[in-house]
Amino acid sequence: MVAGLLAATAAHADGDAVAGKTVFKKCAACHAVDGKNKVGPHLDGIIGRPVASVEDYKYSKAMEEHAAEVPEWTEEALAAYLHKPKAVVPKTKMAFAGLNKDEDVANVIAYLKDPSAAE
């Protein structure tokens, strides 16, 4: 189990922001990286940000409860959520089923860490 976490962490460090920008198109209908909320909260600076903390965004009760268990969006926490949102936060209002490929998750995380790296 620990080896799997370490491998996932290493994969995140090796993510490709340019490829992540392409994968992020799956997210862009509901999320942005320009500081503006859409159907979902903006994702600017999500790594290291407290869970359920974007001002002027109404989170589900389930996400607010999740914040008590996982107070910060680490790469590991975000990776788990991106893979299977409803498995991590049952009753989340996010409709997206998740990303199946570890590579896609790593790339999206690389993009979210530094969107300007994809320009």
C-alpha cells in the first residue's frame, strides 16, 4: 500500500502540464483556473489550499464534511478524488465520474500546480 502511494506521488511530480491542459478540458465545463467560479469552484492554487474553502462558492454538505477529515488538497488527496470523486466524497455534487488513467491525473495535477507551464 505504501509503495503504491509512493509511486503515485512520484508520478505526480513527473506530470506534464501541457498534457494536463488538454486533459483539463474534461473539467473546464465546470471549473476554471482564472479565479472565477463556474458550476464548480475555481481551481487556482488548489494544491495546498484548504478543502471546501473558495469564497463565494456553495459546497455540498458532503464536501464540507470531507474537509473535516481531509483539511487540505495535497497532491495525494487530489489524485484520489480525481480518480473516483464519489468514492472519496459520497454524495458530492460533482457529477464527473473521474479520470481512469494515473497519467491523466498526474498531468492534470501538474497543470493545476502551474497553469502557465502549459503556455
